[in-house]
Amino acid sequence: MDTELLKGTLSLLILSLLTRKPMYGYELAATVRLETDGALRWTEGSLYPSLHKLEKEGLITGQWQGKTGSRQRKYYQLTEAGRAASAEKINCWNALCSTINHLLEKCHE
């Protein structure tokens, strides 16, 4: 998979996944890896800075959960602004894909 083509999709995918349910970082990465049959693999170095950025922007919130004395996980969930941003990003992505596909089809006629 061409990583240059994937730049900028991380926040779109994180927000989209969090529309399903709150998830912790490793769960997000594992879900992407599983549901793309390994085509997409997020590293900690890209995932966690993106989560922190989205949290700082107010699009997601994080809450530590876990039993006392056991491993704590930070679960992220969408805010109302995050839900709106997710919908907007999906619309923009769909429009972009449609436009690019149209152009590529014309190149191969």
C-alpha cells in the first residue's frame, strides 16, 4: 500500500471507527489491521499523536478505565463536534474519491 496516498486519512479513520463505540488505542489499531486484512497497520508513532491532536481539538475525549491495581486503558470517544467532523470528513472523502475516479477513468478511455 502506498503510504503517500494514505497520509491524511488517519484522523478520518479514527473518527469513523469511534462512531461505532469508544475504543482504546491498541483496539483501534487492531481493528484497522483486522478489517483491512493487514493492508493498513498503524504504528504507535502515528496513532497516538493523532489521538492527542484530535483530543486537543475537542473532537474526542479520553478516559482512563480499568480495575484498581490492573492495567489502565485510555478509552476514546467522540464528542458532538467529533461526530460532526466525522460526517464532514466522510463526505469530503467520498467527493474526493469520486472526483479522482472520474479523472482516472478518463485517462484510461
